[in-house]
Amino acid sequence: MSERKVLNKYYPPDFDPAKIPKLKLPKDRQYVVRLMAPFNMRCKTCGEYIYKGKKFNARKETVQNEHYMGLPIFRFYIKCTRCLAEITFKTDPENTDYAMEHGATRNFQAEKLLEEEEKRIQQEREDEELNNPMKVLENRTKDSKMEMEVLENLQELKELNQRQALVDFEGMIDRYRELEKREREREKEEDERETKEMLERALVKRLRDSDSESDGEEESSRGHLKQTCADKPTDILTADKAANLQGTSSGGVKRPKVESWEKSVGTLGGRGALSSLVVRKKPTEMDKKPNREEASTASQSGTAVTFQTP
């Protein structure tokens, strides 16, 4: 147990590493590795899209009889995430990329196809010029003609830019901003004027309403003043006393004693004001002809009965 942490092991003097048997493994053996999809692809079986960077547990093997400048080429096996169909792709050290091999199609490779097409055209042209001098002359003529056309187009673009350079864009923007500012100010003034007119109309209406209310109040106050002026100051007292006296007389209750100051106050209003309170009692026939029973009782008692004539 003490030897498990040491860095150096003990080798005996008669140790011969050539005598150690070698492990015989097949050359096309496969390893399970964890990798990410190197490009976007679509499964041919179910049409599922597999985006770049999705992780898989893939099987890796070395491609037999394929090398590029001594570099081995590796093949990877993955499974579709939906239908579990097998998809294979391998390394492409020539283009520093990966090449789709089976089970899916690569997406978004238009740029790569364009580059490959340009390379193919350039290679074909070099092969033609290598064995045909006339072809070289034709290609040079075409190149010079194309160069002249490019120069003419460039000159036209320069002239167009010069014509556009004479236009003062900053001035145009400033004028547009000034016009926009004036428009905003005009709209603001119109809003203020309309608001002022509305306030004035509301104020005039309010003044008219207040004037009509004040006129009505003045008329009512004048009528009330006239009524109060027509009445006498002591009418309130006499009216209250008359009401009290009338109530007591009508109810058959004995009248209270009238004080001297009340009499004097009552006489201030004149005779007409108090004349309505005193009612003269008219004699009736029963009062003129007393009953016989009363006369007999009076004669028996010896009292004299006198009758007053009105």
C-alpha cells in the first residue's frame, strides 16, 4: 500500500521490456467519443433538423486507405434525435472542414459551393492556357476589356458622387427643421388662441348668469323692503298678542290679566289696530226674558232682579 503514491517504480536489473506481450487490436476498431455536430444538417429519413453544436455520443473510426499529406481521416457515426437513423460524416483536412457522407444533407452551404465553383473554373482556365497559346491571348483580351468596363463604371460613380456632393444636405436638413419648428409654433399659437376664445366665452356666459341672478335678488329684496316699510314696527307684537287673545277666547279659557305696558304699546298703533280685538256682545231674547223659575227663586229669596237695556 505504501507504493501507490510514489512517482517512480522499482525495475529489477533483469527487466526486459521486449518480453512484454503486445496487445493486438484491429486497425478499424471504433471508439465512443463525445462530440458536437460540426454543421447544420437535415435527416433524410424523417426530415428532422439538427443544428450546429448539438452534442452526441458518437462512434469514431479511422478511414482505411485514405490520407491527406500523411494525415489520417476519421469517420463519425451519430444517430438522428427523432428516428434514430444513422448519420455519418468524416473529416476533410484539405478544406479544414467536415464532409457529409451518409444519412443527412448539409444546410446553408451556398457560400461553400460558390467557392468550390470558382476554384473549378480557375483550374479549368489554367489547364486550357497551359496547352493553347491562343486561348491565353483571348483570355487577356477579355480581361483587358472587363477592366476597361470596370474603370468606366467607376468613373461614372465618381461623377455621380461629385454631382451629389454639390447638394448641401446639412442645409436641407436645417431648413426642414426650421419649417417643422415654425409649424409647431403655429399649431401652438392656434391652440392658445382657441383656448383663450373658449375661456372668454365661458366668462361672458358666467357674467350674464351672475347679472341675471343679481337682478332677481334685487327685485326680491326691493319687494321685501316695500313690504317691511308698509308694515309698522309694532305690528309683530300686536299680531302675536292678537293671536294669543283669540286662541284663549275661542277655547273658553279665562283671559290673562293685561299689563299696563302692553296696553300702552297697543295704543301706539292707533284705535283701528285694537278695535278688531274687542267685540261687543249683542243681547239675545233669552237675556231679555228671563225664565220664570229664576224670577220665582229671586222673589222667594227677596233679591231684586234688574235688567239692563242696551
